[in-house]
Amino acid sequence: MPIITLPENNKKLSAAAGTNLLDVLKENGIYPDAPCGGNGTCGKCTMLVNGADVLACRTVVDRDMTVVLPKSEIRILQERFCAEQSIDPLRDGYLLAFDIGTTSVVCVLLDGKTGRELAQSSMLNPQVAYGADVITRIQQAVHGKLAQLTQLIRHAMTDLIQMVCDDAGISPQKVDVVSVVGNPAMQQLFLGICPDNLSEVPFAPALTEEKVVSCKEILPICSAAQLLIVPDIAGFIGADTVGCLLATKLYEDDALTLLVDIGTNGEMVLGNREGMIACATAAGPALEGANIQFGMRAAEGAIDHVWTEDGKILCSVIGDGKAKGICGSGLVDAVAVGLKLGLINKRGRILTDDHVFPLTEGVYLTQEDIRQVQLAKGAIYAGIALLAKQLGIEIEEIQKVRLAGAFGSFLNPENACRIGLLPEALLQKIEAVGNAALSGAKMLARDPALPPFTQKLTEKTESLELASLSLFPKTFAKAMLFREEDALSRWVEKAKTMGFEVAVPLDPQTLIAREDVRAMCVEDKCGAYNKNWTCPPAVGTVEECQQKMRQHKSGILLQTVGQMTKTVDSKCYRETEQRHMKNFYALAEAIRKVHPDALCLGAGGCRVCRQCSYPEPCRFPDKAVSSMEGYGLFVTQVCRDTGIAYHHGDRTITYTACILF
């Protein structure tokens, strides 16, 4: 019988030959990440077996093995953002509040007499070994894994209880009340209720009444405590949403407010004191790192933010080390940057030659990654749009947006709106409220009047089943599209990525063709006057040049700056000019593919041919480039009018050009 050695756990496991490694680990209380539930599709249960990287779910135990498990760290939001009521009188004894999330579990110990938080602890939800998303776990439970899933979450909660009680120096037997919130599937798995009601239409909720039961059978470690069971609003809108409502007091607000908790199962509530309507949408686990090539949770090594400066893609990494992958907040940023740089089009297609979007060395986004983001953001946006339609309002009429959960707290709202995860009209109204579900759970533990109130709250909240709406497929499909960056911004960013030190928008209507500048051309110091199609007089009169420039709607002013090592540095002049001309002609070619009539005005005359064919017809009219001076432009004035410097300091040389389209 093969022996499996786990050095870091100081364990040796025996297993029957031919068994699956992932199954053996789970049977022995070890639960690696397996977002796809062990189907071999996610590639996340990678571990070292005898020195080689393998997928545990695809590895047969056929010999002795030394297995090194991957680290399973996660950044869990523990800060409080929501204001919590001060209840008087408070409960006696000690109180526990739990938020059972699909990804993580958080436990807080409270002093019942003062309401003060004594300790808090959290861990990855061990059920991830049976799938990253709610649907996969429901399927696992329905097909015979209910007991294992229930045992897993109860053991995890027991461990957390022991941790917080040890931190506070009290016995778990002194706990009087345990409040638990979570989505309906997490609640039912915790309580040992088969979630088959969530596997088929009409997805009816199983927990419809507020109850208080003994912890003795469910969490024996707190056998003296009462367990508060919070009712669900609908099949996929559960106690975690009720907790968010309690924490944000949306039901008391006069302003029309949107509450959004973005996770694998995104829940949304829209309304105010006059009424509320809620829906859930299957956003999928992409925004939590699953189903993404280099996706991971917000742990050390994860890219958590992406931005661009001077056309360069920059990333921040949790822990400041080398990037191992990318988490949800970084994923949203990366897609926004890709759109900004014109590397991703509105249909989500990556426009690079190899159809991947590189972020750092070894970490990139694939075409399928973008597709997963589109599915997630399409589902969330469609839910918001249809909630608004159900209330007969425009999205713009929503007055407040409360973004709940860890993902919402680390999310860049501007980028979330940029990719269409949230409506752009709501950008200035967004406020992150942190783990509002946990705040609600603490309020329930503190205040004896709140658990019964949750029954009224669920009855007051109407639920909307999105799948039943005829408009949902069309709304969802439309919401999957991205809004393309406007052409001007895209070309400006592209110019920066090509190496121009300065690339800024230029309004052709501000350009002034001057006779005194053209007079310098007539002096023919460069030897090109009346000898080149792109120089005077062939380019036309001053009036004709101004007319040609102003017929364009957009433009870019470009500069290449060289740093000299001495006052007169011929080598720097030459190298800077070569760099400038190479980039300018490359950009001109790219823009002309989209705008064939683009007017390209460089620093100096045309360099396409060694000698111009003038007065014979131009050999390459689609590549020819005129000069700014040839069109009568005083470059210093153009720079000043555009708000940029003509010179960039001592011992610098600057070459300036522009492209109008």
C-alpha cells in the first residue's frame, strides 16, 4: 500500500493503489484548493509530488509519494466600515458572530455586556476543495457529498471559535448566542440541509422563518449557546444580504439606494424605506481568481492593482514580491488598462499578435480570461439594469451605491465602471462599506430585538428572478460588451507605449499657419524648397495648408526628448532624431490604417525616399510626411497653445511632430 508523506504537515498517509490523490487528501482532513470541484478543468490543485508539479485531481496514487502542498493564504477583509448601533440593554454573557462566505469564513467574539469586540479570526472556507463556486458545491451535495461539506464547515467554525476564545481567555461554554449569516447554500450546508431546492426551478428558499435553536447538536463546542437562524429572502438571496441590509439600514433611507455584494453569487438590493427589490445573479468565480489562467485569491504574490503611466503597464503585488498570479481587483484593473490602451476591443478580443495581454514576466491574461470577466460583469450589470427597470426608473436616478464585501472594498470604482461591471452613471455615488454582512451578524448577536425583525425584513423585500424575465438574455448579452476607449485617447496611449516622452491631444482648430514661418522655407536653407512634394510650394499656400489642417477633428502632438552629456552632443542629436523618426513613421503608419486621410507633420521633411520624385508623381503618397514648418506652424507656439514645454531643461534636445486625423 503506497505511503503519502507530507513533510510540512509532518504526516504520513496510507492509500490504496489506484486511488485519486485529491480524494485521499480530503479523506484525511486536508483540503487543497480545487475550484472546479476536482473535474480537472481549473488547474488550481497543483502541488509538488516527488519534485514534479501535478494536478492532485488527475494524479493516481500508484507509488510512494512525497507531497508538498501549496500555501493557502488569503487576504480577508476585517475592517469595519458600517456604523453599528449601540444597543442598551445588551445581552448577557459572550456572543459569537459568523459570516460564512463562499471563499472565507470570519468569526468575531463580542462581550455581551458592553458590545465590545474581543477577538476576531478568519480562514479560507475548506469547502473550496469541493468547488470554488456555489453551484459546484450544490451539485456535490446533491450527489452524495452533503455530509462531508457539512462536517467541513462545522469543523472550521469550531476551530475559529476555539481561536477567538483562546485569544480572549474564555471558555467556549460561556458563549450564550451564536449568529450566523451566509448565502442560502452556505447556510443550508452548515445546517445539514440538502440544497436540492437550489438545483432546480423554482429555486425556492428552504429557510423562510427566523428561528432560535440550541447549538448543542450543531456546534457542540458552544453547547450552552443559542443559535440564531436568519431567514432567506429568496432561493439565492440569503442571510448575508439580510445582514447587509441591517448594517446599511437601507430600509430606513429616504434616498434611492443600490446595495451590491459582488462575489461568485452577486446579490443586489435596490430601494429605500418605501420598498425594496432584490435579485441574485451568477457572476461566477472569475472575480475571485477562479477560471482565470493565472487567477488566484488575494494572497501574497497576487497582482492586486494594475495601471498605466506614460503608456507603460505597471502592477502592484501583494507582499511586494514577484507576481505569481492575479486576484479579482487586479483583474478588473487589467481589463480597464487593456481597453484604455486599445489592446482589447469592445467584444473582448485581445488585439495583440499572440492574443494574450502581458502584465508582468510570466503573468498574462488570455482570451478565455477576458471571456470570463465579460460573463461576470455582464451578469452584475444586467441585474442592476433590470432591478431599475422593474422599479420603473432610469439607472441615473439611483442616488447612492453601497458596495459590500471584501472585493468591493479593494475594487477601483473607476475601473469597475470603465469595464461595465457597474454603470458609469453611478461612479460618483459609490461607497465601499466593507464586510457589511459580518457587521449585520454582530448586530443580530447584540440586539435581541433584531432576529425577529429579520422576518419582517425578508417579507418586506420583493425578489426578482432574473432568469424568468424575457429581457434578461438580451440585457445580459449587451452588458457583456465593453465600451471602447475613444480613438483619440487610444492613440495617445499607443504613442506613449511606442516611446514618445510626450503625447497629448491636439485640437486642429487651434493651429495657425503663419506667413513668417513659410518665409523661412522660401530661404531654402535645407535645400528642399520647390524640390519635394511634401514641402512648399507643393503642399499649397498658407491658406490652403490651414484649411487642410482644420478639416481634421482630432490630433496628437508628439515629442521625443534626448538627454545630452555635454553642451554640444552630436551623438545625442543623431540618436534622438533617429528614435523620433522611427517612432513617428511607425505611428503614422498605424494611424493611417484606420484614418487613411491622416495628415502627418514631422520634424523636418519627408524621409521615405532618398530623393523625392518631384516633379514626377509621388511614389509613396500613402507614406509621405510633411513638416510642421512646411505647413506654416511655429512649433514653439503650437507647444505653448497645447500646454506643453518646447524645451525640457538644460542639456536636452527635443524633436516635435504632430498627426491630425
